[in-house]
Amino acid sequence: MSVPYAFRALRHRNYRLYFAGQGVSLIGTWMQRVAMSWLVYRLTGSAAWLGLVGFAGNLPTFLLAPLAGAWIDRSDKRRLLIATQALAAAQAAALFLLVATDAVRVWHLMLLSIVLATVNAFDMPGRQSLVVEMVEDRADLPNAIALNSSMVNSAKLIGPSVAGLAIGFLGEAVCFGLNAASYVAVLLALAAMRVPAKERRGGRGRVWADMVEGARAVRRNPLQGRALLLLAIVSLVGIPYGVLMPVFAKEILRGGPQTLGFLMAAPGFGAVLGALRLASLRRTDRLPTHVVRAAALFGAALVAFSMSRWLGVSLVLLAIAGFAQMTQMASTNTILQTTVEDGMRGRVMSFYTMSFQGTMPVGNLLAGAAATVLGAPGTVALCGALSMLAAALFADLARHRVASPVQSPGSV
């Protein structure tokens, strides 16, 4: 199949199926996230409840990710994802029924958020690990990872916009219902894939040993370990700036909901550009340099944003921050995927999930607390400064080089 170089991973049938199905499902996922936040605030009128539900909805992912990684390495990844996607669909359907019948209470939302986070602890590293089995030519793996990032952030642009209209005209229930229905697309795609069967590793009673083995593997590889640690630090101290966007929209830029929408969309726009840029790269050897520079650029953009009092300038700076954030995340992902042994892939990618997904809820709580003392601009400036400091401390990463993936026999 002839495709432009920037979209070369779409030559592979399994990846095309995944890309199409997941693209539909992720729009539903972002619709649900917006509807969930709006519903929590409508029921409680409390910003504290927003933070609590968000924290509870991410903590299981952090706690269970190492166990999930060991489980994934000994499982059929496609069948595992069919199970996790079906469970996520059931969670969305439960939300739809509770809201549509006006029976929902905030404890329902807390409990179902924990359920989804538990499912995601297995689903997220499982999806990351399956990518390599969907792309027969390993030389196309970096492109597949970058395209996946662009798909996620495109959905982040579309989903919230559609959710805002749907909530305004029809209520939150429709967002949960559409999300539940959107999982049909990815389930059909997974069912239609033709993934060669692989010998399962491990046996009964070895899960804990496998978890320890995975941690040791990351520790032995200085490039993997330091790239993950830098990502975890930036996710903890930098990325939580997003929770303060309502304050900037109302108090700093003197706007309303539309202003908030622009501020939330700008990083997504930059992230799409960053992912497409990575998809166009023909060399992967300098990815560690991209990781360090992106972390520094992200921090600098946040510091500059904290000082802006003009909407246009703020949007440009947030787009730059989104571009840098995506460059660091996708580059780190590619480094891991191209240097990890196949038998360790699930465990190593579970640490990737922990590094960016697991640290954010703690960072959100810290950012909220800091804002009460420093104010929103001061807190975001601190987030940016700490991100730049982390980039400086890990500057030696730029000396590493990553070998380009070897082209596999029988590649298309």
C-alpha cells in the first residue's frame, strides 16, 4: 500500500484497523471525561470533589501498573485488550443508565472512576505493547508511535468540543452513552486483526518475580531508566498546570467558558503538530536529545505563559507547551519500544504508564495547594522552573544515541 512517508505505519493492515477503531473510541473517551467533570461539579458545587474524583480515578493505574506489566508479558495482548475495552464499555454504559434515570450520586462517580482506572492499568500498557505486533516492519515502529500520539491529541480536540454541545443541548447522559457505543469500533477492529500467536512466557506463581525482573531491567538500562525518571518528574511538577486553567480564564484573562475552551484546546493543537513532526522523522538516533530539549522548552513556555496577560500570546505559549510535552512523551515512548526486549515489553511499558499517568494526580493535588499560597501565575511559573531544572539535571541523556529499528524480514 503506497502512503506518504509521514503515515507509513498505515501500510500495515493490523495497525490501520487499530488506528481507525481507536480513533473513534478516543473521541468518546474525551467526551466522557468532560461530562464526568461537569457532572461532579453540578452535583456537588465543589472544586475539592473535582480533585478527589480525579485523584481516585488515577491512583489505581499507578498502583497496579507493575502488576499489569507482568501479566501482559505472559498474556495474549489482543485478547487482553478485547477484555479491557469491553469492561470500559460496560463502565460507560453504567454511567449512562445512572444519569439517564436520574439515580446518579457522587459516590457512584467515585466508584466507577476507580473501576475505569483499574481497567486502564492493564489497558494502557497493553495497547502500547501490542503496537509492535501490529507493525511487521520494525523500521515503521517510531512512525506508528507518533501517529498514535497524533490520534490521541486529535481526539482531545474533537471530543471536548462535541461534549460541550451535547451537554448543553441534551445533558451529560448522552456523552456516556456515545462513549459506550464508541467502544464497538475498537472491539470490531481488535476482532478483525490477524496477530500471529506467540509462545507465552512464565508460569504460575511467578508474577511477583516478573515484576522485580522488569524493574531491574529498567534500572540496568541507563537510557530507559533516566528517560522514564525525567518524564515522571515533569509529569509530577509540570503537567499539573492544566488544573489551574479555569483560574487563568476567569481571573487573569478576564474571560469566560469560551476562553477556558481556547486555553484547553491550545496544548492539544501544539501536541498534534509535535506528533506529526515526530512521524516525519527519518532518524531515531537523536531522540534522547529531543527528550531533554523538549522538557526544557516545556518549562520555558510555562514560565512565559504565567506572565502573559493577553489571550493571543497565552494561546501561542500553551501550544508551544503542548508541542514540547508531546515531543518528550512520544520520544520517550519510542526510545523504550525500540530498545526493550520483546519479553520485557509489557513490564517496561507499564513503567511508562506510571511515569506520566501515575504521577499526575499527586501533582494536581500539589498544584492546587500551591496555588492557595503562590497564586495561579506563581504556581505555573514554579511548575515551569522545576521542569527546566529537571531538564538540566538530566542533560547527559543527550549524549546517548538510539539505534534505528532493524527492518524485519518480510516487511511490507
